[in-house]
Amino acid sequence: MTTDFFARFEAEYLPRIATAIGQLDRRVRLHTLPADAPGRSARLHVTGEVSPDLRRHPFALDITLAWDGLEVQRLFAAGGEARFDGYLAALPGKLRAWQEPRGIDFSSLSQVDAAILIGGLDFER
């Protein structure tokens, strides 16, 4: 896989994911993290903090989202844009579904672990 896919993902798709997540809750902060190794894509760091008294879980929100490299490459194949549009539409439901199994509470910007990595993500609905 060429790193051009990763640069294009970071420039064209990652900002759209960040915008979609940011529109769900304006209290979260979103930062792009560079790829941590060759053959990997940039990641999205999602953080947020409220008073410890308002948290459901002990730690402030600190999640890193990382996508599977082959999935990133598939975005640039035929039908990739439509696939991505479906993914963006499904993203609010995906975030809700991740909460209980991963110990995350977006409403109180808290989580059970100090930092959570949600990796190997795909672009399915």
C-alpha cells in the first residue's frame, strides 16, 4: 500500500470524521495524530473534561480512534465515497454502541480507563 492513501485519508476524510463527531457534542476536543508507524493512517484523538463530580466514570474522556490500513485503501476504490458517506451517517449510532462495552460515557465525558484505543476500525455502517 502506498502512503499516498494515508496522506489523502488524513487530508480528505479525517477532517470529515472529526467534524461529524464534533457536531454530536461541542464539548469534545478533536486532534489529528500522525501515523505512529509506516503503513498506518493518522488517528483521531477525542478528549473532553468536566468536573470530576459530574463524571459517571473516574477518568476524563481520552479516546484514540485508529482505522485499519486496508480499510483506508478501500476508500479510494470504486464506491469508496458512497461507503464513507454511509459510515458518516452511521457514526452517531456507532459511538453510542461503543459506550457500554468499552466503558465510555460521552454524556459525562468520562471513561473507566485512563486512555482508550479503539483500533482496527472499518468504514461499514
